[in-house]
Amino acid sequence: MGEMMVNDELRPTTAAETASYIEHQTTALYDLANRARLDFLAYLIDMARMEAASQASQINRTRVR
């Protein structure tokens, strides 16, 4: 909906879309770090994922009001 094409890829354009995009990307990075047994790095990436999810949720709740 609010996405635009950049270098043949769909990119988020709103804060909520950006937070959701970051959540998705950090999930993949977490999996990579976890499989490589980079425990502390996986932990930090997971913290970023949770914060992105929280931000997306907060923005979406605010928008509904």
C-alpha cells in the first residue's frame, strides 16, 4: 500500500511498514546467528526484532484511535 520500488525491491515508506520490515529482516538474521551459535549476537538481534515488533504494534494501535 505505502510501499515504493527501489532497485527492483519493494521498500516500506511509513514508520509502521518500516518497523514491520525490520522485524522481518531481523528474524532472518537471528536465525543465521543462532544456527552459527553466535549466541550473544543472536540475543542482540532478537532484542532489535522485539523492539521493531513493539514499535509497529504501537504505531498501528495509535493509528486506529
